[in-house]
Amino acid sequence: MRDFPGQVGRFSDGEREIIVRWLHSPSRRLHPAADCFQGIGYSITPLPLQRNAEGTAMGCFSAGKSARRLRVCEYITDGAGNSWSDVSAWYWQAILNRQPQGWWSFVVAERL
């Protein structure tokens, strides 16, 4: 990704697609996963906040396109143990509170 302040990796465990992004500075280039899915033609329906196996809150939505239905969840963490289920909340806290630099963004998509 051009001008992205970090690295991006895409992985699969055979059942889920996992996108991991590392950011070394706050950036509007990290945008919500729902924006990406809408951009490629999926309809989006918000889902309730969910928690992963470690108890981290994740923002989730269902994405539909033709017969394909996905559940997509995302969250952002830092090295100090903070986490955000919403990209906008992370961005403003990182900018305004001068959080330590270095964040991981995780997006997990699985078939419904």
C-alpha cells in the first residue's frame, strides 16, 4: 500500500481470512474494514460488539454479496495493553493523547 505508515500481511487458517496491519504512526490510511468491504460491493450490517478468546472487544459486521455472507470483526492494540474496537476512536486517542507509537490492527473474516 502506497504511503501506508507500516506493514500489511494477509493470512488464512483455512477457515478465516486474517489481515494484520502494523502501524508506526497514527494515520487516516488505516480505515474501518467496513469501508473496504463496501468499496468492493458488499452490503454491510452492523453486529453487536464481540470479544475474542483473550477478552478483547471487537467491532463486527456482517457483509453480504450475492450468496456470500461473512462475519468480519476488527480491533487495534498497542504494546501497553490498550485496545480499540473502532478505528476512529483509536485514531483520535493516538493523535490527541500522544500514545506510544506502534499499533497492531487485526481484521478477521469468516463465512456465516
